[in-house]
Amino acid sequence: MEQFFSSIEGGLQRPVPPRLGQSVDVVVLTQEDGTLTGRIQFDPHTGWRTNYSATVIEIKPGVNSLNSIKERFQWAQGKGFLLGQQRVFHENRPNNTVIQKGVLVDKPWKLRLNVVTVLVKPFVMLRRSNPGDPQHKGNDRFEGYCIDLLKLLAKNISGFEYNIFVSEGNKYGARQPDGSWDGMLGYLLNETADIAVAPLTITQERERAVDFSKPFMTTGISIMIKKPEKQEFNIFSFMEPLGMRIWIFTLCSYVGVSLTIFLVSSFSPYEQRVQFNRGEFSVSNEFSMYNSLWFTLAAFMQQGTDILPKALSGRIASSAWWFFTLIIVSSYTANLAAFLTLEKMTPPIESVEDLANQNKILYGVVKGGSTAAFFEDSTVPLYKRMWDFMQDEHNKFLRDQVSESVFVDTYAEGIDRVRKSKGRYAFLLEETTNNYEGGRKPCNTMKVGQNLNTLGYGIATKIGNPLRGSINLAILYLQEKGELKRLENKWWYDRGQCDQGISDSGASSSLNLSKVAGIFYILMCGMVLSMLTALVEFVVRKKKENREKEKKRQLALRQRPVIASASNRFNKRRTKSEEGRSSLSTQF
């Protein structure tokens, strides 16, 4: 079959009908997909080919990359020339109706994309192999958010096949003094890589060098510090829900109310009680100072006593004390429940202002990264002052070589320094990585304060690469379907290794003995004091009884001579009386 295209005023002429016989027709009709121009179909009436397209490309020799093939434009039957934004292909339905689809790029040459990335958790990580398992090769070596994103792009972009490699030095890309770029952007510009898929921040300077897709994730610059040690609870932690001044005022109020009740009960005639004892009437007041203290303490402890005020003045004082007790006890109970189940951690800084207004905690960024560029180019006085501070500390390092520079080469280096600095170093990085590391063991880092700005992560391509439009459509589609949010939950929250707190200031935990040991000590002291008091009371009582016995004995000793003399006199009289009777009986 002889076919040809001729160029006429920038267009394509329809092919000349075939002049061969039925044998050629049979061969042609048995052809299916696989040609560069789509399905081979012919109009049954005219014999002309239908539903075909052609792509005009430019081949750059000597470059082993997809960028060696530059698609300039596409021509489609019935549509004319398409300049890379919308690609079309045709599908033949069973009823011979033709459906034209506006779709993502279909690369008929099936070349594989070279994808450059950087190792940043959880975006791109090396997959761990279990002992005895075969070693991972190719793209299977990697896992993470960006790897899953690439898989979703491959499902939604026809012909999207790729090979992944890591940027040398794990560098993102910074502009060099000679105007060139290193890192991932350098790979794109020298056409070693086709796209860069990583947590690559979209910035104005980078946008001038490469094209970015729609952001697949939003973030911002945040502060990472070492998580402060959990506050140790002392044995009297149960007293901390109320301040020391409240405890002192409460104690003073207790003594003052007891004294008031004692005084008003003493002066009020309605508080006097008439008692009959041993045939005598007596007037007494049950609210002695001792009983007043006992009554007030029992009311504060929400317990009852056998005595209650009868006078109106005493009842007013008691009612005021009861209301005071109700509020204090309720407030204490509410604070105690939250206080004893909250492991408080007070960070040394809570905002970027706190960080900038001190000099005990050093802070730094990844040198040559977008975060460093943000501070360097910022016109905000606070951020300019922070950049000057970092520059001064770096110059001290270069001059003295006595400490580490505040600038680091990679995220991993900065995070490791935060963990080893004992709270003396803060790292400024994107919120996504900050949150991820805060949820991973050893669980000793945390994010403080609000984000300093709002950033977006995008997929970078060389300027003019037609693949950018397809990637944009795919990202928008994945956002609408919630796939990007699902990936975020998968890699940030579902795999967290640390207990999440109920608030930013602490983490909920069960009540343990160390937090309430003081009340057990008070109980033990109360029991011991009670036994000692009982022993003292017993000794005092015994001494009192012994003194009374001694008094009785002394009294008995003093009274014994008198009794003896009286007894002698009585015996003498009795003897004389008996002698007198005896003499009378003799006479008779």
C-alpha cells in the first residue's frame, strides 16, 4: 500500500486511496493498536483512512533521555495542529461511533522518564529489606509519599513510565555564582533528568529556571526544637492545682472563721445552753475555741459534726464559710483531675519572636535551600535580624573552628543536631518534615509556634516540557478524589510511633503513684500522729490518776494518826465500860 503525506501551507493532505488488491486490504483490516498514528481505520464509502493523527518531533542526538525527543506539535484529523496543551486520541465503540477524548499525554514511543529526587522522610526513603529477602532493585528500592504519588501519576497518565535516581549530595538545587544550578534543578537543566519529584518548594527564583506543576502539598517554614523533659511530680503534687497564695489565704480564712464563730457564739445569748447536772442547773456554750476549730474543719472537709449553731449570727458565719468551701473544693477538684493526668512540658520558646529575642539557643537552616533564601531575601525586620544572627554565628565558626556551624547540608543533619544539642539548637524547616519527625522515635522533637509563611511543593520539569500540562491535570484530579489527602494520612499519621498529646502543652497519661504519693504520706502521718496522741493521752491520764492516788495516799497517811488516837480512846472507853458491867454483876 502506497501512502504519503504532502505538506501544503502548514497542513497535512489526506492520504491517496490504496491501489492494491484485496490481499492488502485483508492485512490492513487485521491491524489493531500499536501504530504511531493510532488505529488503522478506513471510511467504508471513500476508502480514505479516518481517525488518525501525527506528531511532529525533534530528535536531539547524543542524549540518553526523554528530553532527546522534543515534541513540537501534534496534528489530528478534523482538529488541525495542537500545540501541546490538549492531546486527543480516538476510540472506536462497538456501534462504530467515534468518541474523541481530551486526555493526558500518550507517548507512542514508550520511552522511560528519568525522575530525580532526594531522600527526605517520609517523601522518599530507601525500602528496608528483611533478612533473607531478595535485594530490592530499580524503583522498588524506594518508598514514601512521592513514590506513591508517582504510581498514581503513572495510572492517570498514559505511557508514564519512569526510572528513579537520587540527586548527588541529596541537594535540592541552588543557584551558583556562575549562574548555573546544582542539585535536582541542575539535573533538569542539563537534561539528565526529565522531572523532579520531591518536597521541592516552589519559589520565584526556581520558577525562573524550571517549570513547576500545581502544588501537590502546602506547607510552611516552622521551628523544630528538642522536646523538653517531662516535669517531675513531687510528693505534694496534689496541692499544685491551687497556688501557694490560695492555700495560705485558705488557711488564714479557716482560723479567722473559727475565731469569728467562737466570738459570736460567746456573745450571743441564743447560743447559751442550760444543762442540769447532779441536781444543779448550769449555763454553757458548746462552741468553745476547740469546738469552733473542729466545726470549721469538718465543714471544709464536707463532713458533719454533732454541734450546729443556733444563733442567727453563728448561722450567717457558717453559711458564708460553707459557700466559700463549695467554690474552693469544686475548683480544686476540677483542676486536680486535669492536672494529675497531664504530663506538662514547658518549651523554652513558644514563637519565632521568642527565638529571635534570645541568644542561648542557636538556630539554623539548610544552606542553599529555599528556607535560607526566605530569610536572606526577606524584608521583614524580624527575619532579617534572624538571618544576620545566623550569618554571624557561621562566620564565628569559619574564623574560630571551635563549634559547629548553624548551617547544615541536609535535613537529616539538622534534625540529628536538634536531638543531640540538649535544647541548645533549633532547626528551621518545612512543617511537613517537622511534623513527621515529631511523630517518630525517639519522640524527642516538637514543633513550636506558627508557620512563618505558606509554601507549596510542586513537580519540576524543564521549561517547555509538554508533560507539565498532563501532570497538572493529574494532580488536580487526585486532589478532587482525595487521593493526596489519603497519602498524607498514610505517611504522617497512620504510621506515627509516638503517643499524641491532648494539647500542645502536654500529653494525657494515667494517674500513677508518684503524682499522689503525698496524700498517702499525709494519711500515714495522720495515723502515726493519732497513735502518738493516744499514747500521750494515755500517759497524761495515767500520770493524772497516779497523782490522784498519791494525793489520796498522802491524805490517808495524814489521817492515820488521828484515826489511831480516836481508836485508842474508843478502846479505852470500851474497856472501862466492860469493867463497870463486870463489877456490877459480881455484886449481885
